[in-house]
Amino acid sequence: MIERSGMSENAVRAELARLHAVLIDSGLVAWTSGNISARVAGDRFLIKPSGVPYDRLTSESMVLCDLDGHPVAGDTLKPSSDVFAHAYIYRHRADVGAVAHTHSTYATAWAARGEPIPCVLTAMADEFGGEIPVGPFALIGGDDIGRAVVRTLAATAAPRCCCAITACSRSGPARATQ
């Protein structure tokens, strides 16, 4: 998990690299799709680079971006194509410390139905407080996914949501869990 308080940028980079390996090992992503980002300062966040296979990710390959989604001077790799969606979430949700964008087979299949995932387990109630909301379809490459996530989360008390077809996004005030 990523704990914002007290973690150095280098520690967050290392944890992001580790968590991306967990995504692939858990079957939550394929190829280079999906990503995790983490806020490292009030106005910056780290995100995985675009097109880099998960098995080649290192702490050094994480891209430092400003809240407009632009790499901060010094980064040579291009940020994920989802960088503007993550930036939108961070700009509009100061309470969010990390975002995980996955392509879980089951969450994606359910989200395609356009219906909330019903709360049927005690563990779901403990984690979500109720059903898991599903936001609208959103295009990749711009801030559309971020807009959909912010709008969907604003309408619920749930800490995460699924967006129809595209992905499952998780946001959190101080941490993102796997």
C-alpha cells in the first residue's frame, strides 16, 4: 500500500514499481494497460510510463508530473496515456493520495452492464459501505475518465468506482490498496 505521510519520493517510486508487479501477478491488468499513480507533494504525482512492460518497470521509470499531467523537467519517459485522467482526479479531489486504474476481468464485465455492483458480502460493506458505483463510459487519452470518476464519486460515499467498459479506479485519502 502507499502511505503518503512520511514517505519520500524515492520510497513512493519503489512502492509504485512493486504495486505494478502485484497488478500483473493478480491478473488485474494485461500488456501495458492500467496503472497506479500516487501524489508525492501537493502539486505533483508519480505515474507509470507509457508503453513500458510491467516486468521492466523500476522505481526510476516512474514519471513525475504536475497536476496538469505534464512531466516535470528531467523525466525522459512519456507518462501513461491516462496521465490527464489521473491529473484531473488529483486537481479536483485534494483528499485523493493515490489512484489505481485496473482492468479486472470481473469488474470490467460487470461495469459493462452499467449497473452498480451490489453489496453482497460483509467484506464489501466494510470496504465500500454499500454497492460499488459504476460511472459512465469514458474515452482514454484525455481527462474523460478522470471526469467520470470525480463525478461518480461525488454522488456516493464509496471510496472507488468502476467506469463502464474502461476500467476500475480506486482513490483514497491517504493510501491505495491492492
